[in-house]
Amino acid sequence: MKRFIILISMLALCMCILAGCGRDKNFVNPGDYLGGGGTGEIADNATDVTGEVKSGFSDKDFSELSANTSTTGANEVAPTDDVYTIKDSGTYIFKGTYGGIAFGAKNLKLHLIFDSANITAAEGIALDGATNKGAEVVITLIGENFIVSTVDGENAVHVKGTLSFNGTGSLSVTSGGKNAVKISKALAIVDCSLTLTAANHAISALTVSASNCEINVLSAGKDGINAECDDETTEFTTEEGYVYLKNVDYSCETEGDGIQADTVVYIDGGNFNIKTTGTFVPKTQMSEYGIDADDFKYIKSGNTYQRIASDETSRYGASSLYGLVQGCKGIKVGEIEYPDPNDFDKELTVTEGDYSIIIEDGTFIIDSTDDAVHANSGNLSVSGGTFTISTFDDALTSDNLTKITGGEITVTKSYEGIEGGYVEITDGTIKITASDDGINAASDDTRVVEHIIISGGEIYVNAEGDGVDSNGSINMKGGTLIVFGPTSSGNSALDADRGIVIDGGYLFAVGPLGMVETPANNSKQNVLSYAQNQRISANTVLSLTKEDGTPIFSVTVEKTCQSVIVSCPEFVTGGSFKLYGGDTQLCAFTVSSVITSVGSQGNMGNPGGAPSGGFGGGFGGIGGGTRPGR
């Protein structure tokens, strides 16, 4: 959305040369009247996009737990329909069927071997350590094992201490009344396989650590994995409330969040298939569910729901606006809030604070009703991995810094693709389809001076709102950025309140005429802003060549457009170039200044048309290909 427009003089707008365009050379790009040019203001804190990602903890060593599977000297417990109560520390083997296992004595240290065991509680908790605060329990899995509790309001497994799973076997845990696994302190899982079904959380613990294992959540009424701090914790910490997953295969179908932590989610390797499904209710039921009025930001569209901008909700009545009953994000960190601004003796900057979501590697398929990946406090870092994301809301978002330094990210459906108070991209392949902004820098925190910095990577944006939108500045230093912007005149391919500064890389952005914003005059790399009143049809191949026909690059546009903004290292001052649409030469021009404006004026009208989906064309032929026909 347009929030601020930088006005520039008519003199600067008239710097164009139309050799071969067949129009007066002093005709200006009509979109330039509506913003752009001028001097872009890059914030002081927008200088370093290579800073270290602070994880808060190093890799965990699970070798001792992984090796602790010996059954030597174990006490074998005979099957029983009753609850078997453990009174002393030691090693116990369970084979066959049991009516439950309990340990109530304090400070027990237990090694339980489940060898094809079936523990089903007729009442209460199936594995009950709910009264033993000092318990330290290791469960080794051999073969297939089952724990079942269908009692209302009861967890299937509840340990008021620490619990670790290891071994090469599997365990299926079912709770029809509450959580499948509830641990008051630390939970660790290595090597084995867990399958969980729960009326509430599948896993809930103070901390959750897992390595080289499988966790399958068949269904959960709330979160798949939930790590919560103690109630008295009020500051960001890496000692509790975290989820640590290394080389884990995790799948879930939940009505809450797929993974939720209060402080940190750290993921390095594995396969993640996360599906979250939320329940929508109309605003007329707001008081019944205790939902804030601002949360009603969806409308019904056929058999599904569509996210709309907050400034559009006033158009709809209470019965037409819908909100989610509970959060159902794919991966989320939150509830620890930023300290009171009065506690700071300086402004919040990008370099302050820890990263609360760190993803280094893995394969991620996320289908979420709510945000796919959301850092509610702290920063979000993605340095590797392969992502396929479909969401009703935002794909990757944080309240502070969203930083991408690698990986392959494909967003097939979203409201906004990548969002943060600050957005920094140094590498990776990113493809975004968004019903609103593709990349957005925005914050409700008045201390944040928003920016978007792109210094590398290949980025493709297909957006119905603004393609790339910053409440502060946009600074492109390298990489490739292709933007298929909106077709309606209320938005634009590029939008920045403090200006767009292009210092390097390959930029290609198309959109309508109504809200065109041209990069700033203090850019270090030259820019072409071309416009024509006649629409350029979708699937047209736009090609840029040098004057002698040497190709620079070509792009197949995904939508109808009228404005084309291009910048590339080949745009040396005094150099001559040609722009083609298919076999037709649209214009020939000489780069005469930082911003070279070329095009036609006239009645801009409403370009109309509907956006096409996908990225079928893409960006090709940088420095290669064939010369377009004439």
C-alpha cells in the first residue's frame, strides 16, 4: 500500500531519449508523476547484512543417551491388568500388556525398557509420574509399543521431571482426554519413532530436543510440539521454552500450531510435513470465543476463506468477517514480548536481540491456515533448506528481523510472502505468490525504521498487492529480483516510503501505471523506467539487448502490465540499448542519467485484468540467449 510519496521535479522527469520509439524525446513516464526519484534515505542500521546469527546454544551431544540401551541387570515386570507402581530407582523391562505404570517416590532415576509393551489405562494416566518432581526417566524402545489413555482430562504420559526416549523401536501414544506426552522439565528423543494422537498437545514440555528420530502427530487438538517457559519467566532465554530438532523427520496434522516454542526453535536437517487447520467463526460470535476485534480479518470466498487488509475490514458487516478460534501456525515462537521501550537507552536495532527461529537445513512442506513460519519475538533466520509453503496468511514473518541467507523457498499461496520489521536477503532461490504484498517491511514498533536489503539470491515475486513494499527503505545491492506486480492501479511493483536505492544486481519489475514508484536518483546503478499506455499482454517475452543486438536478459511477464522498471550492471552511462516485447521493438534508449525515463503519457485509466498464477516464465538468458526478432 502507498504510505508516502517522494515528489521530484519535472526537470528530472524529462531526462529520456527515445531513439526508435517514435515519440517526442521529452515525453515522460506518466508513473513518475506519482512518486519515485528524489533521494532515497537508507537508515543507519541498514549497513550490515552478513552479521552472525546468534543461536544461543551450540549443537547438543546425544551420544551418551543414544548408547544407553543396555538391558543388563534389568528387573522384568510380569504383565498385569492393574497399575504397576515402581518404588525404587533401577532398570525395568516391560513386555506384554499392563493397566498402567506409576512412580510416585521422589527423585527416582529410572531406565524403562519397553519391549513390545502395551500400556492401556482404564482410568487416570497410563504412564504416571505426575507427582514425582525429581524423576529422571529414560525409556528404551524395542519393537512396537503402545500407550493409551482415553480418560477425560488426563494425559497419556505425564512426568513431572525429565524424560528421554531412545532405542530403535517405536511407540504409539494416544490420549483421548488431554496431552499425549506432558513433561514438566526436559524431553529428549533420539533414534526411535513416536506416533502421537492427542485431544490437546501431542507433546508439551519445558524444552524439547530431538535427533535422528521420527515424530508423527496423526492429530492434535492443539499444538504438535509445544515448549513453554515457567510461568514466572519474563525475559528472552535459551534455557527453557525451546525446541531443538536435528535430523528429525516430523509430520503433523493439528488444529493448533505445528511447532510452538516460547523462546527458540532451532532446526538443522530432516523432513517436515506440517498441516494446520483452523476453525473460522463470524465476528458475531466474538464474545463467545474471546477473540479480539482486530483478529477478524478474513472473509468467506466460496468454500474457503480469504485474508484481507485491516483497512478493508470496515467495508464488511460483522456477519461477513471471520476470525480464527485459535492460532494454527506452522512453526511459531512467541509469547515472550519485547521489554517496555522505556527500559531501552537507545533505539532497537537489527544487531540487538537473539534469533528466535533458526532454520539451517531440512525439507519443509507447510500447509497452514495461519502463518507458516512466525517469530513473534526476536529474529527469524533461514540459511538453508527447501520449503514449499501454502498459507492463508504470511509465509515467513517476524516482528523484528527476517533474514534469509540461503535455501530454496517456494510460496505457492500466501497473503504476504516474506515480512518483518526488517527484511534482509543475501542468497537463496525464492519464489513468492501473494494475494497482497510479496515482500513487506512493516512494524508497529515506533523504534523500528524499516528496511529491505537484497544483496544476493534469485527472487521471484508474483503479488496482487505491492510486489516489494517497505515502510522505510528498499536497498538492492546484488542478486536478481523479478517482480510481477499487481494489475490494479492501487498498488505497485515497488513501494518504499523512504525511497528505493539500487546499487547493484539485476532488477526487473512490472506493474500498472497508477502508482509507479521509480528508484531514487542517488542509486549507484542506472535504472530504466519505461511505460506505455497500451497494455503489454501476459506471457509476452520482454527482452533487453545492447544497441548491436547482444542480449542481456529476457523475461516472460506473468500478467498484463504497463510499467517496466529495469536495472542491471550493463547500464553504463552513455550506453545504448533496446527493449523488445516479443518480436516488436518497444524502444531504443541511451542511458543519460541514473534514472532514464522512457514512455508515453495519456489517459492511464484502469489497466484492469486479473493476475495469472505461478512462475511459468521466470528469468532467463542473463548474458546469453538469442537476439529477439524484429
